[in-house]
Amino acid sequence: MSSDAPGVGEPPLLEPADPPVQEEPFFSRPLGKIFIIWLAMTTVGVLIGIFVPHHVMPTLLSHEATDVWRTIVLFTILAAPVAALVYSVAAYSLIAWRHRGNQDEPPEDGPPLRGNNMVTGVWLATSTVLVLVLLAWGLSVYSSDETSHPGTLVVDVTGQQWLWTFSYPGTGVNTRSLVLPINRPVEFDVTSVDVTHGFWPVALGVQVDANPGVVTVIRASPDKLGNFTVRCSQLCGLYHSFMYAPGAVVTKAKFSQWLQSQGASTTTAQAAALITKQ
Amino acid sequence: MVEEAEVSEQPPRTAGTRRGRSKPLGFAITLVVALAFFVGIGLLFHAQTYSAPAGTLVATRVGTSTVNGVSLQHVTLAFNTYPDASGTHNGVAVHPGGNSAWPTYGPTNQFQVPAHSLVTVTIRQYDSGGSLNNAWFDKVRGTVGGTATINGKVVTSINPNNVGHTFTVRGTPGTDPNFFVNVPLPLVPGDSQTDNGKYETVTFSFVSGAKGLYAWNCEFPCGTSVASFGGPMNAYGYMSGFVHVV
């Protein structure tokens, strides 16, 4: 026995250890509960992004409309976890940390996040990556849609209260119906004779303002057959809500026939149905 | 001592007490402000947007006619265009309460015709005019034969610089988007903004579409302000209206 050993009747040098603290499971703690809510909301958001646009968007008749659809899906999926984080923290706070009426004083605030470099860094890095991805995607889609192609069909679009008229240069055809051949790039030269209108053939996935005295160019590439409606997207006066024009994407043969039915000569119509601008 | 006195004068800080005093008053104020806002908006819309002349003009049935080998019910409509909405015509107010400086269609801007019928329209045009801002509207479109009759003469178009008004009807996606009628009405030479009794008689026929609401308006810039498409062009009841197809 060592001489340092406590003698009989003396208190032990070491206090008896406290019973081990039972650590609360992660999913029972606030952070775990918030994580579960976030996961559920993210799942719902991603599912909405994948399945809902397909049902609420109009028929997609052009390459650009498909690009718009893909962009909406991608952006919704990327935004889902971010939005879910905000909503899950807010929802849990409202439920768990709500000040109840039977308490005289509100509970103390938790420790501030300011100065927490870890949280700030992760938030900044995630936001930066997301924004850069969105920017790169958007610029890529915009660039591909704005490229002029050989063999482009030019259509002059004129808006006025409250009708659209369309002119096909070189054919003498002026109509209020927008008929386009399939698989042929189209350039819309858009203007207005009175106030600002918004040229919006929804199914073609493009939209641009029609400004008086200015010609604005926008392009589309119809790649599916079908009917569509041209709307006005700028509140332009009393009958703005009636400012429609019927539209259709047809085969090149039918496009030629349609031009002839509108007064173009057979030669002109056949030529226009193939190429009107190099 | 001073600190004790200050503390004792303060009421107990309980959320229930504070909210209990202000809640009913705040709720009442919010309710009154919200009600006033919505009532005000409603009154504003009611005062400014709806100014229709007389009620709906129902087409008169005159028998049946054959168009492209199809026998159709034949109806007629007759109405006018006036240079002065507040004037009188044959002793009858053109547009009761109408703006005296604005041209208008009359006696109403609401018409009712049966579906899939031959509709023959006669318009007496009493107003002056000028140039279209889009010559596309100088042509007669969508009528039977693509023609109209002006003072007994059959035409397919008129001079785009001598237009008084147009009667332009269009379908909508809810009815028949391809339905379209445009008839330019020639101006009365030498007239200004007074009804001198001279007029141009324009007659045309079209086959009505499916049941539904069709909008019509004038495409000649006969209004005020921006591009002459303000004033009567943008106020309901003057240079626009509806065709009810039943």
C-alpha cells in the first residue's frame, strides 16, 4: 500500500463520477426535427418541380418553349431545398418556440448567429454556387435561342389596340392569323402603331414588347404541329383581355397552300414555304 | 428611494394586459380602413368604367337565306355612328350622359344575334374621319362574299385616308378564335364634330359563329391622347362593345 493512499475513514480523493448523461437522439433535438421538416418540404418541392410544370404549361410547340419548360423544372428543383430551409425553420419556430398566453414573459432569445463563420461560409458558398448555376444555364439557353439561322422565315408583327396583324415580307400576305411552317426558324420583327403591347405566342415560348416606333426582334423554332394563341402580355387598354390572335404550326406544304389562300401567287408561296431569308 | 418609487408606478409587464386593451380598437380600425378601401375601389370602377348607352339591340328575324348552299336563319341589325355622344337624333338622346366631345355608336353598343345565322347589318355613318394608322383595316374582311355595300355600291375596300370608323368584331379562344369581321365605314366629307344630318349607309352580311360573347371595336383612331386611341376608344360604351351570340 502506498503511503499516499488515504487512510481509513478519510474521504476518497476522487469524487464518485456522476451518472453518464444520456445524450438526446439527433431527431429528438430541435435541429433534428427541423431537418425532418426540411427533408419533407424539399421532397414535396422537388416533386412539384418535376411533375407540376408538365400539367400547367401550355402545349410546347417550339424548341424555345421546351427550353423554358426545362428551365422552370431545373430552377424549381434547385430552389426547393433553399425555400424548404426557410420554411422549415419558420414552421418549427412557430410551433415549438411560440410564446404561449399562459406565460407572463416571452422566453429569452437564443444565441445570435452573428459571428458563426461556419454558418455564414456555408450559406454564402451555397448561394454563390446556386446563383452561378442559374446564370450559366440562363445565358446558355438565351444564347442558343437568340442565334440567327440560315433560311429563317421573317414575319412582321404589328400590335394595335386590340388586334395583332402579321405580314409575310415578299409574299404580299397580311393576316390576323399567325401560321408558321414546322422545323423552320422564324424571326419576328415586332412593333406597335399606338401604345406598348406584348407579343406573346405562349406555346412558342417567346415573349417581347411591341413598342411604338421601334422594331424588336425575337426568334423561335417551331418543331411540333399544332394550334396556339397569340396573346398580349402588356396591359394596353380597355380590350386588352380580348387581344388575341389565332396561330398554327403546319407542314411546309400546308404553309404554302395557306399563303396562296391569302393571296400569294403559287410561285411566291412555294418559294416562301422553303426560304425567304438567307 | 427614487428608484423604488419609479418601479412601483409601472404597471406589471404582462403581454395579456397590453394586448387586451388595444386589440378590439386595432381590429376595428383595420376593418374600417379595409372596408373603406374596397368600397372606394368599387365606386371608382363603377364611376369610370361603365358608361353604356341603351340596352341590348336584339336582331330582327326576317326569314331564311341560303349561303354557300346552306339554309340559315336570316336576321338584321341597324345602328348608327354619331359625332356627338351627348346629342340627339330624331329627338332621341344618342348617349344619355355621354361625353359631348366624343363620337359614339348608337343607340347602343350591345348587340344580340342568334348563332350560326346570316346577319345583315346596316350602319348609318354620320361622323367625319381621317387616315387609318394601319391600312390593313381598309379592307372588308369576314363578310359574305368579302364585300360591303356603301350607298348602294359594292366594295371590298375603301380609301384608308377617308375612314370615319370601322366595325371590327373578333372571336376569342372561349368562342371561335377564327371568327373575324372588319368593315371600314367611309367618312362624311366636310363634317367636323357636329351632326349635320349627312350620312353614309353601309350594309354587309356575315354568318355568326358559335354561342358566346364576341368583342367589337372601332380600329380608326378617333379618340384622344396617345395615338388617338384614348377617350372614346378606351371608355366602354362609345367605340366598342359586345356581340352576344345566343
